[in-house]
Amino acid sequence: MRWDVDGRHVPHREWSRFVTAGGLKWHVQVAGPEGAPVLLLIHGTGATTHSFADLAPLLAQQFRVVIPDLPGHGFTGKMAAPEPDNVAKALAALLAELGVAPAMILGHSVGAAIAFMLAARGLVAPQAMVALGGALLPFAGVGKVYPGLAKALFVNPLMPALFSFTTRLQSMPDLMARWTGSRISREQVGHYERLFRSSAHTGGALALMAHWDLDEIERSIARVTCPVLLLHGERDKTVPPDTSRKVAQRLAAQGTRAVHHGLPGLGHLAHEEAPDRHAEMIVDFARDIGVLAA
């Protein structure tokens, strides 16, 4: 994707900067008071910084927010093998280049898995983490074959372009609702529509999925010791809502503080549907554990 053309649609583009780290050229947004606790926001597969367009300004009132496009997504360069360890290490390199140490990490979907990998591998030492609809466990049905299907699509060089083309033939609001269980605004849908029409972006999303290993992510749970807030839309059609309940139970059983909230009426993009509610719960959690002053 080209910044001079596609970049004009990026929400909060005044926050944007380009940084080279870990062998990649990153698009990253930074906002909020200097000196405030740093909150790293990690989007999910197929999204970009736009996923936090409404939530980030609310959090930036209390935090110094750092929001990168993941490798191969949006305006960040591609990674040859975007496996969990490699993505986590590249993100750690970005943080080092920016000179920031996150007090908290928030991840949505696969972004939550990356957050767990960062903490479990000791690449960062956050005081707490937040998982939004976290893809943290293997799950039955289509989710179990998802990485295999992505790999099959990824190895065919024509598939990203074909996938991008087919999205033009369907109603994106209906597709998003079927895929995620969320009903988001036409403006929000428009961001996904533009992204899915880019074969470069869809190729990056397929590459991330093709190299992902939810079993490895599941093993990382045992090495997470900081407090974790898990928020999950009860209408999520992408990641089963029971995932967050189970992870909260595992964390609690190993002595890690875990707070879980199911969110009735919301889907996989719950933070886009109800940003105010999410910001309130995240700030309350940060105050409760001492990241923010009470």
C-alpha cells in the first residue's frame, strides 16, 4: 500500500511515523502525554492501526499509546516468516528503537497472542496486559483448520489478488457481520473494505495466519505472571467467547491475577462497537493494579 495514496484514509494520520527496526520499515502511531505510562496496542489479523481509531483517543488521555501496523499489514513491510516468535522479536526491536517500555500491552484477537508471546519470552516486562477477544487457544470447527487453510491460500501467489477481487463482489457490511458477529459503522467498514481490496495487505494477513501456531500460544499462558484483563464479546463469531473464560481460569489456577468480562450483544470487534465502555474498563483495571494513579 502507498502512503501518498492510501495514507490519506488513515485515521489520526497526524500521529503516524515510519521507523526502521528489526529488519522492517514500520508504520506506527504514537499519541498521548509524554511521561505517561506507555500502552502498546496490537491489532488483529487483517486490521491496522485503524482498528483502534475510536478507542485510542480515549486511552491517550491517560496513557502514551503506541500503535504499530503488524508486519505485512497496512504500511509496515513484510516479514519472510511471520511466526509468533519472529513477530514478537520484531515488535520488541521496534519498542527498543522508539525507546519505550510498555507498562501495559493490549492486544485484539491475534494481537493478544502476540502480547502473551512478548511477555512469556521476556522480551518486555509489562505490569499488566489486556486481551480483547484474544485468540489464545486452539478451537474446534473452522478455527482449527484456519492456519492450514491460510497456508494453502498463501502458497498460491495468485490467491491474495483473487481474495481481494472477490471482496469487491460482496457486501462488506454483511461479510463483516458474518465473519465477526459485530455491527460497526459504515466508516469503519470502509477501512476494512479498502484494506481487503489490497492484495499486498491480504497477502500479509494470509502470511501471518499461515505461520501461526495456536498450540505455541497456548503454551505461553503458563509463563504469563502479570495481571491480565480479558474482555470478550459474547456474540463473537471469530474466536469463541469461551476462550477468554478458559484462559482466565488457567491464569487464576497458576496464581496469575485474571479478570474476565463477557460483553453481551457485542462481537469480535467489540472494541470498535463500544469504545467508551472498553476505555472505562481498561482505565479502571489500570488504576486497580496501580499502573495509573487512583
